[in-house]
Amino acid sequence: MYFLVIEIFDSNYKEEIYLALQSVGIQKAVTFDARNLNSALSDEQTFFTGFFRSDKIGSGAVEVIQARVSEKGAAKEFLSNLKESGAPVEKENIVALTLFPAAASFTSETGLQES
């Protein structure tokens, strides 16, 4: 079992991202709005402005999606499907993806799963 974390930096591609998730069978995910720390520091502390510079993120708003996936290949397939949708993920800062191995996972549907 793996824990997938996706940060969406460009909300113009949210539909493509959601469809790519569905295409690899990820339907039970959690999403929440967050703020990029670089933006928060540069907005609140002028000292940090020179250290953190990201024109793409702009306001610092980030949407985070978290999901459990059973196979490592789901992350690669998600990226592949997102590229096929026309999202220029290799040229623009649209998403960041991180996949963690889960030591244990529990849902009422699957029970306790340990690696």
C-alpha cells in the first residue's frame, strides 16, 4: 500500500488532474486547500522575500490531494494520463507528486493491511 500526495499549483488543470486520477481508479481521495510556505513567508516577512521567488504560484494557493493506492505504478500511470490530456507537466509547474510506502493502512472495506 502507498500514500499518494499531489500538490496542484495551477488550478487551470484541475479537471485534467481529476480525470487522470479517475482513469487509474483513484476515486476515494481527500482534497484540501493549502498555502505555499514560500508565499506565506514572503508575504508576512519581508526579510524572506529575496529567498523565495515563484511567479507561477502567485498568490500561494495550493490544492493538495491525498489518496491511498495499492500499487506504485498508479502514480506513473496518473502522470502518463495527465501528459496525454495535454497538460504540460514537464514544462510548467502544474503539479508535484510524492508517493510514500505505507507501513500499515486500514479501511472498513479492506481491513488492516501491513507491508
